[in-house]
Amino acid sequence: MESWQYKVVSTDVLIKKPRDHDIAVYKEEVDSRREATREGLEDSLVSLGEEGWELATITGEFAIFKKRVS
């Protein structure tokens, strides 16, 4: 029987949102912030994947990862 280890991560931590909280007025600013958010999320997923974690699901404010226990 397989055993799993689980990790629950807040999406705020996972996404690494930009620090400024101003409202983006121009489309270019919105696109730039969206790209920065995407890059931050991708970096987080790559790092966790290198540690052996697999994204199982995202529910509300949390991402749940799993990896096999050897």
C-alpha cells in the first residue's frame, strides 16, 4: 500500500504576489502584474516539484501537494 505525505500551502505564499497594492489603471500595468504573478507561481511550483512535491489540488486559499513516502 502506498503512503503519502501532504503539504498545505497558502496561495498567497505560493503565488508571491507583487508588494504594491495599487490598482492598475492601464492595460499594460495589468498585463505586467499578471505576468509577474504567473512567473512567481511557476517558480514556486518548480521549486516544490524539485523537492518531489506534486500539486494535488487548489481549494479556496490553499494548494495541497503530495509526495510518496519511501
